[in-house]
Amino acid sequence: MPDPSTLRALRRHGDDRLFLTGRKLREGAELMFFAYRAFTSDPDRILDEKGYGRAHHRTLHFIGRRPGISVAGLLDILGITKQSLARVLKPLVEDGLVDSVPGQKDRRQRLLTLTEEGRAFEGALSEAQRERLSRAFRAAGPEAVAGFRDVMALMIDEDARDDILSMVYDAPDAAE
């Protein structure tokens, strides 16, 4: 928990009732950029050691959350082209982090799961992020966490929001 002077400093940014002013929106965008930089900094160091990037982390994360996901399903989640996914997936399969097996009903379909080594690697990448979120959530408190989740959900395009929220909140947690 941050000390009281840190919390006062965090709140010394003006009247929050004026949250839709250009200045407040710019400040919010900048905070999001800096938070994202911090959120990705620990995994970036681990990824760099193996010559991987953030696309590899996203791929490992979603395969880990949805063992047996099809390539088509992963493409939908990531919103990237088949060629982009192939460039990311190939080294993960070659390095023994991801298994790619044919579907039982449709042998042309490729189903993806993390290997034991892949689960350990993805766990190391995500643990630092969970710890960072845990510290921030604990310090901010439940009302702030609920507000954060509301803001994140409402930033998702409206036509995709229900599907994405269902995917996030209703998916079995394979990682735990």
C-alpha cells in the first residue's frame, strides 16, 4: 500500500468532475501509455532473452487460457492476419513451447496447446504482470478497481464488447 503522501500526490491532479476536458483526456491517454510501458517491461526482458516479442507473449497467453484453441479462433482473438500469426507461431512450435495437432473432426484444422515448457514460460511472463496488477488493485481499493474495469470494458468497440467480455469473464481459467 502506498504511503498517504503518495496517494495525495496521485490525487493532486485537479478536479475530477472535469474529466471530459481535453486536458483530462490527454492525461488519461498519457497515463495509459506509461502504465502499458510498465505493464510490459518485465515480460519484455524475459521475451528478449529468447528473441521473442510481445506478439509471442499475446499468442502464448491466449493459447494458455484456451487450450485446444484452433488457429482460426486465435486469429479472431488477436485480430491479425494468418501470415502474421504464422511468423509468431512457427518459432513457438519449433522451440517446443506450443503443440499444434490436427483437429479430430476436421484434420485440416490445427489445434494449439502449450507444452509443459510453454506453460512454465507463459507463467513466468504473466506472473510479473499479475503481481503489478495486484499491487495496484490493492492500493487503489475495490471501488477504483471496479471503475478501472468499467473504463476498460467501455473502451472496447460496442459491437464486439459483449463477445469480448464473455470471452474474458466466462472462459475457464486454464492457468490456475
